[in-house]
Amino acid sequence: MTSAGLTSDASAAPDVIATVATSADVLRRPGAGEHLLTAVEKERAARFRHESGRTDFIAGHVLVRLCAADLLGVPAAALTLAQHCPDCDKGDHGKPYLPDHPGIEVSLSHTRGVVAAAAGHRPVGVDVELTDRGGTLLDVAPRVLAEEELRQVREHTDPARAFLRLWVRKEALVKIGRTTLDGLASVDLSGLPLDLPGGAPLLSPFEGFQVLDWVDEAHGAAVAAVSELPPRAVALDALRA
């Protein structure tokens, strides 16, 4: 384990892996960069008004390739990433997938300067948020939390941080298809711990899923990954180059 509590040896080859890193660290990797993206991804990246948003988008789409490449044992440059929205049937947004590798499921998330990605042999969802966003997001708590969740958050010593933990879990469940943004309040995660003992990654069962929670203290980010198989948090430098 590294000091951040993440696996530093990828040779264990877990069935579902997830990682988080700064956008800058991802793009400093040898061979990483916008050239790995498809024409559709490059066009989407060009739409960002601010360079920081563009950088985070590119880094997230590179990192998810790195995760999938690690599982497959192939170069990231060999992978094509596509997306599909079932609501409008368009391919420039929506759930990401690998057209040439239907047996591998992927998910990605990005926030200001930090990105997360996951890949596995089962559907997977991942979400990352900066911990300093908890106070802002807390305003929506009554609309997205179940009654018991809301009570727990209000009674917690750090309500903003407690809410953020629930938020990233629920966002990951949206990405895996367990719920929708409109149905967040109907998903009750009050049976899961809000605190991570010792700061180490925490694995909890929920309705046939395995929920992995951790905090990247170095980058001030809360992360959650959800899959039917236990996700493993892996350090960026453990992924095959």
C-alpha cells in the first residue's frame, strides 16, 4: 500500500480497478495526451471555454483508457473510447464504453483539477468531488437524500463532509444505472458508514453492489466506486505505462 492507502502493485490484477489523480499528473504520464482521443472527444474538448475544464476533460478520458489498458494488458493508444446516451441516442455524451472490448466496462469522472476512472469485468460507476465543495452541495441535501440519510448528515460533526460522502456514492450509482439524478432521494444509503476508519479505503455492500469509498487527502478529493465485484483502489503509478 502507498501512503494514500492505495494499491501500488497492479500485478494482483483485480477484476475492477479505480484510481484518482490530478489532471496534471495524468497528462505527465509517458505517452499520455490529447492524441489518444478520438475526433469526437477532441471536438468535445474544444468546446470548453476555459483551459482548465478542457484539461480535466482530456485527463479523465486518458485516465479511463489507462485503467482499461491495465486490465487488458494492451497500450492505452490501442483503445477507442466511445459514449452513448440512451435518451437522445447521440454518441457525443452519455455512458462511456469500449467498442472493441465489450467485456470491459468503464466509468470516469472529473472535477476541478482532479479526475477519477474505473474499469472492470462488470459494470462499474465512479465519482469524484473536491472535499471543499461539500458546503456548497449541502444546499441540495433535502432534495437528494432519503429521510434517514438527511438526519444522519444533520447530526454529523461535519455535515458537509458527510453529505459529500453520500453524494459521490449516489453519483456512482447513477453511472452504474442503479438510479437516476431524479431518483437520488429514493436510494437510501443510511446503512453505510459515513466515516472511513483510519482514512483507509472502505468497502461496503449495498443491494448486490460493492461500494468502495476513499479520500485522496493529497488532492482534497472524495471518491466512490461501485460494482458487483469489489473495486480496488489503485495508485496512478501502479498502472502499466
